[in-house]
Amino acid sequence: MVTLGIIGAGRIGKVHTESIVNYVRNARIKTVADPYVSDETRDWLLKMGVGSVCGDYHEILNDPEIDAVLICSSTDTHSDISLEAIAAGKHVFCEKPIDHDLGRIKKVMEALSGSKLKYQVGFNRRHDHNFAAVKRAIDEGKVGDVHIIKITSRDPEPPSAQYAAVSGGMFLDMTIHDFDMVRYLAGCEAEEIYTQAAVLVDPEIGKAGDVDTAVITMKMASGAIAVIDNSRRAAYGYDQRAEVFGSKGMAATSNDTQSTVILSNAQGVTGEKPLYFFLERYMQSFATEVKGFVDAIENDTDTAVGAIDGLMPVLMGIAAKKSLDEHRPVKLSEIVY
Amino acid sequence: MVTLGIIGAGRIGKVHTESIVNYVRNARIKTVADPYVSDETRDWLLKMGVGSVCGDYHEILNDPEIDAVLICSSTDTHSDISLEAIAAGKHVFCEKPIDHDLGRIKKVMEALSGSKLKYQVGFNRRHDHNFAAVKRAIDEGKVGDVHIIKITSRDPEPPSAQYAAVSGGMFLDMTIHDFDMVRYLAGCEAEEIYTQAAVLVDPEIGKAGDVDTAVITMKMASGAIAVIDNSRRAAYGYDQRAEVFGSKGMAATSNDTQSTVILSNAQGVTGEKPLYFFLERYMQSFATEVKGFVDAIENDTDTAVGAIDGLMPVLMGIAAKKSLDEHRPVKLSEIVY
Amino acid sequence: MVTLGIIGAGRIGKVHTESIVNYVRNARIKTVADPYVSDETRDWLLKMGVGSVCGDYHEILNDPEIDAVLICSSTDTHSDISLEAIAAGKHVFCEKPIDHDLGRIKKVMEALSGSKLKYQVGFNRRHDHNFAAVKRAIDEGKVGDVHIIKITSRDPEPPSAQYAAVSGGMFLDMTIHDFDMVRYLAGCEAEEIYTQAAVLVDPEIGKAGDVDTAVITMKMASGAIAVIDNSRRAAYGYDQRAEVFGSKGMAATSNDTQSTVILSNAQGVTGEKPLYFFLERYMQSFATEVKGFVDAIENDTDTAVGAIDGLMPVLMGIAAKKSLDEHRPVKLSEIVY
Amino acid sequence: MVTLGIIGAGRIGKVHTESIVNYVRNARIKTVADPYVSDETRDWLLKMGVGSVCGDYHEILNDPEIDAVLICSSTDTHSDISLEAIAAGKHVFCEKPIDHDLGRIKKVMEALSGSKLKYQVGFNRRHDHNFAAVKRAIDEGKVGDVHIIKITSRDPEPPSAQYAAVSGGMFLDMTIHDFDMVRYLAGCEAEEIYTQAAVLVDPEIGKAGDVDTAVITMKMASGAIAVIDNSRRAAYGYDQRAEVFGSKGMAATSNDTQSTVILSNAQGVTGEKPLYFFLERYMQSFATEVKGFVDAIENDTDTAVGAIDGLMPVLMGIAAKKSLDEHRPVKLSEIVY
């Protein structure tokens, strides 16, 4: 039985709480820390069986009973709390991204170096039933040598321009998941990135200095070519697909829907739209990733998504932005930190 | 908060325990009763938060704190325990079927008559996301007047001939779910049934006096025609589909799969087989039905599947068997009880 | 090179003319006979390369250069002209049905007995790419022993009540194709038929003594069970599907569409409706069947659909009607002729 | 009635002959010219109703009865024969590409300038039922403003390295069709192209100086982003898809198959592979494009695919190659001619 503390009781903190209570039999949540927790959330947490709720996360770090922490606080605190938690001897599950600053991620990696502590980054989509099945098809040799990887990732609604301005930009806020997926499916690193991007969804996003539509091409170390297409707004909902093409064939996913019902009538033959909300779409993956983290602690095995997996997508996002700004392909080796 | 007792800690008793613990926030399981419970199951139940485990279900019936019971014991005990539980003033969730004897079901209905107790029968498929979506399409008028209802229901593996011999026969053991689905989707009763059936899967089932393959046609009170096709063994797994055709169009489901991945290679373009095992396929529906039962108690509303819904599919199964035996269409009004 | 005469220049006569001119390289149409041919049709026929157009089909039967005739005249003339053509030593392609009177079909069969003349009935759907692919899957053993055959056959629009009254009824006018398909896919004869039918589409059809909706169950000689569902009107167009289930798996078709385009938008994920019109849907099959007829003559092989294949679906239609009228399963052996 | 001459009796010349004879009622083929025609081909042409077969195409150009020519000879002759035919006052249907040399295409355009002659380039895929349906969805406003265009185009088998060496390279030989499709679907020109490409299928192609796998990104004049992915070899056959994403939704095609049959068995749920051979896949489009050419002559309307449409994809192919060679995005305006 692994004893957990959760730092941050916002949306994702509650998702993890619910997943752990419902699915992770070998873990218990002793403490949740959040300085701004509402009474309603506190009551809900306690009803869910959380031991206690406090304001200061140092209570968690100082509690010798707590084996591991989940860092679910705001993005700008992830690397600092990671460092503190590692110093306190806690295993860490850190929501993505570790940081937008590569140097700070490097510090976390250095702090982990030589340590036996487990560190996992919250790239949940690797644990999704569809994407994991594509990966399995590749690993079983059904695709052969991988030649082309295509990721389609489109959000149902754009963020506010204000959010866009402070989010680190689309590449670090949204594409970061797709960069991780490319690495996961390719089984190797990207060497070079070229970005074609535009503001087609919301001019306010453009005024805030960001883009909302992009096609990003990557040359992978294996020689494969990867391409991501992003939009901040798909009229039909949350579009999350992957297609991997290789010497023996192709593995491709389609979107999940609420039901398989098809309605045939005078207007056409119509199925349901993709699941709209990322929490609904990826709920299973949040449970699976946290289960894996707890199992890695219990069995002393590697986590599925380590600190290096937290670093590389940020590096890719920075390269993608540099490509857009400098209007040329950018090698990942150009990004120094 | 509704306090529950569960009678029977076999497979379905454990499924309900897990669903309640994980999803039904307004209920708690105080006691589980099973005279043959293993140590392993007892430990699991207690770890899941069940208050206590006992051998004699009368402890549950006599416990004034317990509001409602789930009858998950063997089929031959359902009606007797239902009667005892009603007499003890407990709300009842009874696994299907209430009984294979119509007279005994009638006694349960009489015991409920005038009572304010809730009674729900475990026809879980009504709560399945796919079938419920078909029903919703009908209720929203998208299909128009219903003309033809088609249910395909095929098991991945046949039961042993021994089981077939004591199960009440395929119509009461397997088709009973499909009879319920026909009533649910039609929104009315069947008036007449004709059965075409055969032994094509396993000759031992035939020797045991049962059939393993059937096409059953029904005339519904609305004038619609319904048809069920059953097989005890589909080589590709558990095949569970419905198609409702009407004046404005058709709503049809396909099977659920583990993932949406399609593999294209030299052999063809291949998707996954249907989910194989009924617990995996219908897990969500078990949680939804029990949640609904608890809500009906809390809000004092009707249950979704009442005692009459437990009676009619048995009556239909008896009529289907009579049609097969007498080689003619049989009216439901011919079945007296 | 086979020299053909076509008797009847209505819709199907023109379809065959076009198919032969375009696709059947080893045949030429010397003469088309139709007493009521319009100037426009005559011009079109001549432009298509037909040698001559006449009013009296006896010119064709008396022409020693003509090897074979296609009987595309009105249904009530099929058997008489078949007999005359056989007497004149012509090979015959006869549009379905040969006759609605079994005795008259029998006469045609007797006339053919011992003759070397080829006789083919126009059950074109056997030659359709989808249905032929299902048959091929069965023949290649991919389905295993056939247990259940399901045919869905729904028209886009009902006929007028006047037509319904003189058409021989839905079973002989529409279901006859599906009876043929059941025999084709089962590879054996039906032994018994049970009909459940209703008037749900158009009350005028009921007043004319016919039905417009039916589910027809058959016991096949092999032990397999077949079921046809028919409607005279599907709001989404022409619905033509087959599903064959057996010991090793299932082969199923879906409908053809004009394109594969799927539109995803705020309303859903929508594909095209089935091809609406039978000529559009089955155009390829008309060409293939006539090509096969000409090849059978040239190579002196059996035709794909002989006179017995013209007889049996009519017999099945009569049995289906008798089942409906007498409200009981009817054995095919009860129908004497 | 338009009188045609066909120059070149190779594969595509025969395809057009067959299409015209079978489907184009308002045209006749008077002469086919090919210096290397085999006896077998000559016989086949005459049997198809072609008036005569000659060796020298100048017979066609000098024949005052002939209104229009189809240039189906080898690629290196297209521009010269186009110029001769225009000079001879013939309407021209020219197989793609007009030339690989932009200056020579320009000469053809100059020759046409001010002329009333019709000129059509053989980009047949615009006339394909699937791609035309995507275009229709865009034109009807169903996609809204176009943001992202994705073309997948993969061949079933790579060409020989020898062919690759003389074909002008993959971009001019294969991608040229996809460049045309991008322009067609975008309704505007590309402004800039970036190529990521590799040799992953056949090292011999690399030795011949060509590539066999590519992802090509384009910035369109409208602001939309387009991306083409190419492979010279898909294990599952000929993969030809398009996806257009815009402000209101997405229109996407899937591949055509020989039948709609799905086989469900212990191995999975398997549909047919895409049609393998381009002639089989695109047969309908060849007939439609030639029909359109003849109609444009008869009705004195613009052709669907003019000389400018022959120029631009070549220009795009040259820009794509330059991008690959210089490892940077290339503006189309950089390509001077």
C-alpha cells in the first residue's frame, strides 16, 4: 500500500483523487494540500476518503508516512515543488509540463540523477486505449519499419486570448501532448522540426502573439517523418487521432464516441460526434497512468513516462516556435539549455 | 445515504459491490451474506469497505439499518428471498430472472401491490450506452413509428450441456434479455411469438433437450414486428446489436471494441473483435442500473425495471418454447398463470 | 459472337441493351421487338448499334441468325414467349419472374427438358459485387457451416396501391429477389416458411389486399435458419443487405453509396445514404448477368440461374402468402402444382 | 457529335478509347495514331469501332474532319504535339503533365492565348466521385472556411529505379496529382512549399537520385495550410484519401473497395483492401473527364482543367524539389520561367 499526498485540488487534482479512490487498490490518499480549497471541494475530498485536507503542501513533504506526491498545482510551480519533493525523498508524479524553462527541467533531472526515487510526468495519452493499441501494433511488428506518423489533434473550443498569452503558446500548451505522442509512437527522438502555422480560428489569439492552427513536420532519428496537425477549434468536437504507416501496413485510430448508434434517415447516415471534453475522452487514461505510477513504486520498476519524457516535448515545442519565428527548419540540437 | 445489504457473493454480487463502492456515492454496503463465501472473497469485500460479511441472509433482512437488499443468490432462491425481503420492509433489487415459474413471480407482484417498496429487476442491458441511445433516438421521434425491431444476441461460447439442462433452456436463460430489450425498444408488449430454432452449435445441448440457435418473430401490440436471432456461439465473440426501423428512419448499434484501431495490411483492413466477455461488455450498465435503483429509493420514484418487467420476458420465453414444441405461433394470452 | 434479339423495349430492355453494347464484346443485338416502341426509343436503340427495331417479336423468333432472346416484356407474357422461343430453338434469358403460376413455369421446365438450349432467369442480385462476395466467403469456407442467414430488403418508395393489387403481392413482386438470395447463399432449398406481416407504410396497400412490411422466417434443408425483413419504404433509401452467420464467423454487407465522403460537423458524423434507385444500385449486376448468359451459350456451360431458380422463389412466395393467410408455418411440400 | 483523334495507343490511350466508346455518346473516334501499335491493339481498336489506325499522328492533325485530339503519347512529346495541334486548329486533351519544363508549358499557354480552342489537362482525380464529393461539400459551405487540407497518396508498388531516374522524380511523377488536388480543394494557389522527404522504401530509388517517402507542407494564398503525405509503397494497396478541415467541420474520404463485405471471425473484423490498381480505382474518372472535354467543345464552355492547371502542379513539384535540395521553405514566386 502506497501512501500518497496530492498537491493542488483543482480540476486535475480531483480527477486523480477520483481515479485513485476508484481504481488504485494499492494506494491511499492521506493528504490533499491546496491553499485555496473551497468548502465544497474539502467536503467532497473527505467524503471520497481522503485522510485530511490542508493549505500548505509542506505538510505533505514533511510527513514521513507519505511515500509519494502528485503535483497538480499551477504549471509555474511544478519544477520547484518537484525539487522540494525529491529533496524530501518523495516519489513524484508531476502533471505536464514540468516547466516551460528547459534549465529548470534540467535541474529536476539532475536532482533525480543517482536517486532511486520514481518520477513520472502526466502525459496521460500514452495510456489511452486507442493510442496504446497503436503502439502495441507497432511493437508487435504489424506496421513494420515506421515510415510516416500522423497525429491529428484538434480542440473543441479555443482558449481565451488571455489564457493563450500566458499559456506558453499553443506549442507548449497543446501540441506538447502531440510531441510526446510522436516520440512514443516513433520510439526515438525528433531531429528537426518545421512549423507551418496560422491564425485562422480567433484573431484575438493572433493579437496575443500566438497561433491557433498548425501543421508541424518532424524528421525522426529513425528516418521516419512525423506530422502533427493542430487546430484550436473543431466544430465537431475533440478530434484525437493517430495514423502510423510503415513497411508492412498502417495502424490508425478513430475517435471515441458515446455510443455506436448510427441513425439513417432522409438526411444521411449519421453517427455520434467524438467525445467533446478531454476529461470524458481520456478518463480511463488518467486512472491507468496513476495506477502505473503506484505500481512502479511498489515493484521498484521504471515509470512509463520519466523526466526525460517531460523534457523532450518542451524542447520540441521551443524548436517548433523557433521554426515559426525564423521561418526555417530547426534542429533540436540548436536548442541549448 | 441508502444502506444496502447484498445477498450472494458470487460473480454478480461482486460486480455490484464494486460498482456501488466506485460509483454510487449515495449508498453504502453494510452487510454481504453468503453461506459459502471464501476467505479470499471475504477479505476482498472487507477491503472494498463492506461493513461485515455473514453467512445467513436473514441477518440482513432483520437489520433495521438496512434499507434495501440486492438479491444476487442462485436463481431458484430469487422469488422466495424477494417475498421475505418485501415482508421485512426492504426495497429489493433482484437479479434476473425473478423466477422461471410465473405463479411465483405473480406472488412477488402481489406482495408488492399497495406497498411503497421499490422493486427492480436486473435487466442491465437497458442501461447500456448503446441500447439506451437507440431508445433515446426512438423517444425523440427520430425513428418515427416503429415498424421492425431486430435484436442480434450471440454468445461467445456455449454453456455446458449440463448447465443447459438446468438453466431453464436457452429462451429463459439467454433470450430473456432480448425479450426484455424488445419490450423496452417497442414500448409495448408482444402479442404473439413464433420460434424457429435448431441445434447447430453443440449436439450435447440437443441431447439435453435444449436448442442453441434460434430466430424468434414477435407481433407487438403496436403492430410492429420484432425478430431476435440467437446463437450460443459466435466465433468472433459476444455479438450484441439492435436495429430499429421506422417510418422516419433506422437507428442501429454495432458492437463495442477495446480500441478503435484499424490495421491495414496485405491481408485486409482489420478492426478489433467485439468485447468478448459479458462483464467487460456491460460493466457500465451494471453500475448505471444500481445507481438508478438507489436514486429511486432516495427520490421515491419508480424503478426503471419493475416486477412486471421481470414477469413478461419469462412469459415470452415460455411462449417461445411452446411455439417451438407445438410448431405454431403462440399468443401470449395463451400462457396462463 | 452470339446474335441476340430483345423482346420488349421498356426500362429493363433498355438497361440490357446498354449493358450488352458497352460490356458484352461477344454479342451483338440484331433486333429489338416492341409493339409500342416510341420514336425516341427507336432512335436511341439504332444509335446504340441495334440492327433493327420491329413491332412483332415473332420476327425475332423466326430469324435463323438470332441465337438467343432476352424476354423483357410484361410479366404475364414471360412464360408464353419462353415456350415459343424454346420451340423456335432459341436460347432464352427471361426477366424474373417466369410466371406467377407454378404450372406454367413447370411447362417451361418441361419444354427445356432434354434440350441443349440455355435458359437463364434475371435474378440479377446474385451477380452484384456485394452479394457475390458474401457467397464467395461462404464457398471459401470462411463462414464455416451456415447457421443463420439474414436478408434486409427495403425499398425507397412503395408502389401505388393499384400496382400492388396487380403485382401478385409483395412476396411475388419484391420478396421474390430475397427468396432467391436465401437459396443462393444457403446453397439449398427452404423446407418451411413462416410469415409475420403487416400494413404499416400505406393503408391503401392494405385495402388492395397486400402487405407492406414483413419478417419471413425459413427453415432450410441444411438445418440453417433464414430470415428476410422487408419494408416497402425506407426513409433513407434503398436498403439491401445480407448477413450470413456460421460456425467460423460472419460475412455481412453494407449498402453502396455514391461516395465515401464523411462530413463531421456540429450535427454529427454523416455519411451518404444508400444509392436510392435499383437501376443505379444494381447496374453492374445487370451487365454481369447478361455477360454470363452469353458466355454460357458460347462455351456451352450451364447458366448461373436456371429455370428451377425461376420456379423456387415463386413457390416460396406462394408458401409465404399461405403462411400469412393461414397463420401457421407452411412447408414448401404443401404447395402442389 | 465531336470527331476525335487519339495520339498514342498505349495503356492510357486504350483507357480513353474504351471510355469514349462506352460512355461518350456525343463523340466518335475517327483515327488512332501510334507508330508502334501491335497487331493485337490494332484489331482491338477496330473492333471497338475506331475508324482507322495509323502510324503518323500528323494524319490526325491534317484531317479536317477531326475536331479534337487526345494526346496520350509519351510525356516528352506532350508539349510539342500540343503546339502542333493548336496550330492545326484542334481542340486538345493532353495527358498530364504537359511538360516538366515550365518554359515549354508557357509556350503552350501562349499558343492558346486569344484562341477559342479548348485545352484540357488529364488530371483525372478531380473527376473522381470521392474527391468531387469533397469539393462539393466545400463549395456548398459545409466545411466553412478551409483551414487544413490533408492529402494521403500512396502507391501499391514502387516504380523501378530506372523509371524513377527518368520520370522527373517523385514530385513530378506522383505528387503532381496531389498538388493538383490541393489547388482544386483549396480553390487557390500555394504560396510556399516545404518538403520533408526520405528514401525508406527502396534504396535503389535513392541511388537513382530520387526519394520514395515525403511529407510536403504548403501555405495557400487563402491562409489555409495543406499537407501531402506520399509513399511509393503501401502494403495494403493504393491509398488515396483527402481530408478538408474548416471552420464549420470536416469532409473526409476513405478508399474504395471491391465490395462492402466485412468478415468477422476469430482473427478480427476485416474488410477489403483498397482497390489496388489506379486504372481500376479511377476508371469512372477517366470517362467523366473525357465526357466533360467533349461537352466543353460542344457547348463552347471552359474545360474543367485548363493549361494553367497543367502549369501550376509542375511549378509546385519544382518548388518541392528545390525545398528538399536547399533544406528550406521555398516560395512559388522564386521559381522563374
